[in-house]
Amino acid sequence: ALAAHLAGERRLFGLALTRADRHCHVAVIEREGEQGDRPSRFVDDLQTPIQPRPGRPSRSVTLDGLVAQLRSVAEDPDAAPQARGAAVRRLAALARAVDDDGDSLAPQADPQRWWGVRDFTTGLAPIRPPDRPVALSGSGLQSLNGCPLRWFLSRAARAEGPSSSAMAFGNIVHVLAERVGTGDLPPEPDILLQHAERIWAEVGFDMPWQSAAELAQLRQALERLCHYHRTCGRTVVDTEHSFDVTIPVDGLPADAAISIRGSIDRVEVDGDGGVHLIDFKTGKNPPSDVSVRTDAQLGMYQAAALAGAVEEVHDASDLAGAALVQLRKEAGKAHPDEPKIQPQPPLDPDDDNWLFDPVRVAVEHIRAEDFPATPNAACDHCAYRAVCPAQSEGQEVIA
């Protein structure tokens, strides 16, 4: 069966080569590692030496990449007129090309398919009902403050891609953290890892070595979770505490209250009755300690608690603050089993503009349905970078 499959693949490869009129470029990606990607075995059939070229290709070696390259030249005002004219003619030829069934071979070359060509349309319904408070979560506020366009695409348009392995990693840790907090599971890393391994094979990884490396990271995260649970010295009064409270915001019209929604990983109470709001994090790049003092997500948790979000489990009048517990990051080289804890002081109602000034801006964006693209430090890892008008790649996107 394998031989028949390879024979079919080889025939397709040969057929692809015969479609070239004058010359054909064959590109392969070289990656180190015992189980990393390898060049196709069919490349050896060409009996042509491979010419190594360091770095990444200037564009994707695909038909889409060719169209994007031609578009960038055709739309570049600084390009030579002859080059721009040649790019336009080649785009036109690609747009007219069809297969034996009359289907377009490169529909993305047609200008009618390009991003930003058509007129703006008016939505059939408002992003948020105008007669109801604007619903915001802590993570949503952070996203909207960083880039309104990213918030719109992910939170309003629901244009998320498939779940990533990083999301699965976080979900597994949070489920186990909840069960440890409720007492359903003991704070023992080996036991927690056994539970995680039952579903680990279902997490999608590109390569086996990635799965093994992430599983080792998972064990470290669980060790830090257990260490935190045993040593924090506070009582867990609730886990995954969901809330939905409405609060007015000074500086906005009376009908522009906000509804704060979310779920707090842990609500803990110390020996003096102080309430601590805990958010477990599993990201690889934690924020700076200074920035956590004005972290919007923790700030929204605290504002919600002061508005009664945790009153069913504990009186939050003595709010002692909040903290991020970084389970992928050690407290220090001398304490690899301890998580890095980044506290945020209690929210001061007399000094909360650092939180509510961004809230006011966020509400204004949502009410006006104005979501501009805003470059920021997260752009390199943004799922919408390819369609972002603020990025150079966005000018070459084929919609």
C-alpha cells in the first residue's frame, strides 16, 4: 500500500514538472533535528544538485505568493513604470487562466477579490446592543486596548482559527488546578500528570519531539502548581469563580455602564480575612513585574470584586489585591520548582484612572464601532497579521 501511494505521489510530482513551459523552480526547506522536516524523497529523482540559500524566501513559493509579489510591484509608486506594467499584465494573464472545466486557476489575481477594493458595508445589527451595558472581560479589555481591530476580529466577528497546542496546554493545567483547588485531586505532580497523559495524545503537535518537549514543560508547570497550592498559606474559597456585574463608569453617560464578565481562577482568603484574586498563567513570555501593577485583567477582577462579584463566597470589602501565578516560569534559578508570582496591589477607588481611562476608550470604540489597527508588541504573534492594514504583509493579502 505504501509503495502504491508513493508511486502515485511520484506521478503527480512528474506531472507538475511537465506543466512548466520554460523552467521550473523546486524549493525545499531544510530543518535540523532527528525528527524534523526533511526534503521530499522525490527531489533526489531530479538528479540535480541542491543550491543552499540561507534565510527564508522573500515570498512564499506558491501561486498565492507569486500573486502577492506581483501585486506589491503593481501597487508600489516607487517601482519603475515598466516593472509595474509588466506586473499588471501578468496579473491579468493569471486572472484569465482557467482549467479544463473553466474554473479559474488563480482567482486571487482578480482585483475584485482584493482586500479593501469594495465599498464599506453597514452592519445589519450593532456590535453591542445600544440599550444595554457594554459587556467587557478583563482579557477583552486588554485585547481592545492593544489593538481594537484584533479585538473585533476575535471577539465580535469570532474569526478565531483552530485551537492551538498552547491553548490545549493551558486548558489542561486550568482543569487540573481547579480540581486541586476543590480537593478532588491531591497536589501531587505525578498524579496530576497521569490524568493529563490520558488526553495528551489528542493534543495536536506537528512533530513527536514537540509533544515530548511540551509534556516535560507540563510536568514542570504541574510541579509549580502543587508547590504554590501547598505553600501559599491561604484558604481557597472558590475556583473558576464566574461573575457578571454591572458598574457605572465616571465620565461616560449614565446609560454607558459596563458589564464585567469573566471567571477568576481562584478566590483565596488569608488569615486576616483579606481576599486575594489569583489568575494562573501558562504563557511562555510573562509580562514585566512593573506592568502587572496596571494589568487590565487583574484590575477588572478587582473592580468586579468590589462591585460584589465574589460576595456569594466571601465579603470582598477587605480586598488584598490580585496576582498572576506564572506556572511556566520559575521564581528564580535557585527555586525552579516555585512559580513566579506577580502581585497587583489592591485597587484604590481614589486612584483607579489607570484602569478606567482605558475602559472609557474601549466603550467609545465599541459604541462608535471604530476598530483601527494599532501596531503593538504582540503584532509578531498575532493571528490576524496577514490581513492587518497596519502591517506591510497586509498590503499583499488576497481576500
